[in-house]
Amino acid sequence: MALGGFDGGSPNLDALGGAYITIAIIWTLFVVTGLFFLYRNRNEFAIKLRGFPILCGSIVATQIYAMIIVSVYPANGLFGCRMEFWFMSVIFPLAIALFQASNVRLLYYYDAQRRLSQGTLREKWAPLKFNPKGLLTWYKSQDYVKRTYVGIIVGLLCQLVLTIFLFSGSRRFHASHGIFGEAVDPIACRRGLEWLPSIFWHFLWTLFFGPYLLLQIRNIHDTHYWGWQTKLSVIAGLPGTPLWVTFLYVKGPTVDNINRYFVPAAWFLPGLLVMQLVQIVFPLLDVRQTKIRKMQFMKHYDPHSGTMDTTASDRRKHLLSMSSLEECLNTSWKDFMDWASRKTLTSETVLFLREVKDFRARWDAEWVQNRLTTIPLHERYRHAALIWFRLINPDTAELNINIDSRTYNELSTFFKQLRYTPEKAASEKSVSIVAPWETSDGASTPISEKSLKSISEDPHGCLAYANDFKLPEDFRKDGRTIFDQAYEIVKLDVFRNTWARLVYYIAHYLFFQIFADNGQ
């Protein structure tokens, strides 16, 4: 059967049309299967890190547009120019925007992890005030992710308004009315300046945002494949825009012949399919390897003895035990947290464990010396509150630990009389922000970042106490143990994930040392 070619006529059900349909069906099944497994594992760290709603939205929007491109040849005249214009002007920018939103999380997490490991705390956030200055201040106080989301929403709204104007005003899409353009046939309709805004987002991504992001993440070598995901998707998308422009606007027999069987918009397909592939395969690969690593790591673990039942060397036994993690938290936790911030993006969990240890140590020191009177007890409460607001509460912590809802709710009852207000203006003074057991004329200042030696520091008075504040009775009785449940949950999670990754990361170095020791 001779190939019909894309000419705006009857559907092409020839061999090439059948191939396009087969590819569309197979790829759609792959994407649907991938989305199913992403949903099943949505609570896994590798997927939560990427943001499941944004990840899913990007994949779906990309799939819709990719399948529309694939169906253009077999559908032929059934797929009108006007329909293609709307899909390319709305769905295509949405897919690119959501992909950008998903990828920018890498830069945000890396920056947040780096600042946390260096002891620089970024407070949340300036209050939202509906005036030009207030909106600008609020926008500047947000992190990369939220600023990107705001930019995407504004950009997509502008894109929608522009699309409505171009579609309504151009005679290319409706010969009966319009204020510019010429009435043309269905093939020529797909050429014209009206189409250029539709690829503006892809142009910005591939030539500006993508390369800029590559430059920013060039030193990121995380164990979640996020760096590789971004690099591959940016590189694969680079040829799309110039090839689309070339085959759409350059005229000649060779170009026209190629366009009959491979429409200009199809040049975006390689980049789009790679975008989907890395967003599905890398997170699921990370989840699978994490589960395998957990099983291998915990296979011989005895929670009662704290050792591993293995025939490896004593050095390897010690490294694979919970006691080795405890030892690390006591002696070299800063190095461990630095590694976690660069490789696994989980430094907040290490910092939480260390802060709880410090909280207990201070409590014990004052208890032994019989100094746990009213003022020291309130100081310990303030320390506990800052751990809660800066490392646990997702509404106030830039990076928060992950614990079950029951433990979270039990902890929240200890601090329900407090407000965490880092954004209070310097001129604002109120009795309610002064601790009832202290006197102070200072007030908090607006601050975005500050260097801390410990989470327990509060130089700007971020904690606001109720006028009728009373120390919780349970805290008076045994405040030392309030973080015990959360500590055990986080410690086990760190042991199975961050510590396990570290052990496997250094395994090949350790192997050579063990081999040398056994050879002696």
C-alpha cells in the first residue's frame, strides 16, 4: 500500500499510519503502568522528594501532547489546524512548565540542604499583604519552588490570554472574521507568526532555564539520580525548537517531502519522550534499589544485640550495626550531615537526631546538678519548641522530618500555646512575645537567613507566648522524653536509608582494605 502522506485529506491508515498508532498504544500503556507504580509508591522518599502531584501532572500533560503529535499523520484531515493550535498553545506550555516546576525542586532542595548543613537557617516567611509592596516582599521571601510556581501560574495565564487573542484575531483559523492574517488552506494554516508563542516556553526551557539549571547543578552527585534526570532531559530537548522552526518555515522539496510523513511538531517528540522516561524510570529505580538495599542491610540485623549476623570482617560488622550510627552521631555527625546534604538530601534527619541528643544532654546535666528549677526548665522548653518549629512542623520548618501522624499530634500538644513568628517587624512590640519568666525590650526583626551554631538559638525572639502561658504539666514531669518516639522513628529511617547508602557508597573502598587485612 502506497503511503498517503499528511495533506489534510482522509485518514492515513497505511503502514506508516499503523506504525504511528502502534507506537502510541505501546507508549501509552508504558506511561499508564509507570503512573500506577508511581502512585503506589507515592509515600516513598524518592517520589515525595520530586513532588508526586507535580510529577504526575507533568507526565500526563506531556503524554497528551505527545500522543496528539503521533496521531496527526494517521488522523490527517480529521485533526484540524485549529485543534492543533490550541493543544500546542496550551497543553505544550503546560507540560514544559510542570516539568520545570518538578526539576527546580532539585536546586531548591540542594540549596536548602547546603544551608542547613552549614548552620544557616532560612526562616518562613514574610506575611502576604495585598498591595504592590507587600506582594513583592512576600514573593522575595519565598523559596525557589514557590517563586517558580508563581511564575508558572502568571506565565500560563498570560499564555492563555495571548492564545485567545491570536485565535480570535487571525483569519488563518476562521476565514469569516478576524483582524489580521490571511485565510489559507489547512496545511498552510500551520505556518505563521501566530504559532511562535506556542513554543516560547520550550524555547526558554531548552536555551535558558535548562542550561542555567545544568550550570547550577553541575556539582550535584546525588544518589537519587535527580542530577542525571535533569541533564538527560535538557540535552534531549535542545534540538526540538530549532528543528521545528526549520521544518515549519523553510521551503523546499526535501523539507516538504519529510513534512508529509513526519510533521514539524514531531521534532519535539525525542525530548518529550526522554522527559517522560526519566520522570518514570529514575524515581522507580530509586525506590526499587532503596527497598533492595533495606532488605540486604537489615537481613541479619538483630535489634536486641545491635550487631549484624555476618561472616564478614569485624570492621564490616561494626559498620553495619546500629551502634556504628550512634557512634557517628556522637563523634563525626557534622561530616555525616554534610554527606547527607550532598548525596541523599536528608540532612534534616541527621540534624534532628543530633539536636535531640543535645536536648537530652542539657536536661541531664542540669538534673544531675539539681539546677532544673523554673528558669532552666523554661529554657529547656524553649529548646524543645525550636526543635519542633524548625525541624518537625511542616508549616514552619523549611526541611522537616517525616514521622507518623500519631507521634506528630502528641508532640503538637506540647507547643499549642506558642506561635512561631520569624517575620515580625522590628518595630512591633507586644507583651505576648516576651517570655513570662523574663523581661526584655527587644523585638524580633525581619530576617531571611541567619547563621546558627545550634537549632536552640533564638536571637531574634521568633517564639511568641500567650499572655496566660503555663508550662505543660507533662513537660514538667518528664520533658526529657518528649522526643523519644520521634527519635526512634527517625533513627531507624536514617539507619535504613541514609546510613545504608553511606555504607554502600564506601563499600568498594572498605572492600580493598578488608581484602588487604585478610591477606596478611
